[in-house]
Amino acid sequence: MNYETINYIILFAGLLGAVSLVLGRLFLPNRIILAIPLCIALGPFGHFYIKKGTQYFFAVILFSLLVSLLTENDIAHLVITVLFSVILMWLRFKISRIRTVEQGS
């Protein structure tokens, strides 16, 4: 496989991810069942599925940079970063649910 084909695959995957993110946010907002796969597929960009995702995006990027300094294995780096992104998204949902319950009481 040549580099041009790989570039097209990466471009297609990025466009598909962006479309999924936008359509998900418009038609299926605030669903954890969509948020977790977006975090797995898009990494830190998946945090834009929920409003105010910029700070979480940068948190995942900074965490990824820290992990890259601590490990030389690219696969381990990717897995650890994706797990952090997924856990962070899960925590965002839990915190938002707690706030909703507290405001409703």
C-alpha cells in the first residue's frame, strides 16, 4: 500500500468521524452509548460530542503527551490514551447526571 492510498484512508476516516460527530450531536444528543464509541474512534475529538468539550480535548492531548514521554511503545501509548479518553467521557456523563439530580431536588 503506498502513501497516497494511506493518506486517502486517513482523510476518509477523519471525514467520517467528523460527520458522525456532527450528526450524533444533532440527532442523538447526550447519549453515552454514542459518546464512548466516538471517544474510541476519534480520541480527544470525541469530547466535542458534548458541549464545552474544549477543555477535555486539551486534557486528553496533555495526558497523551505525558504518556508519550513515559513510554516508547506506540501501541501502549494509544491504548492508554484511548482508555483515559473513555474514562473521562464516562466521568463527564456521571457528573452531569449528578448535577441534574441535584438541580431537580
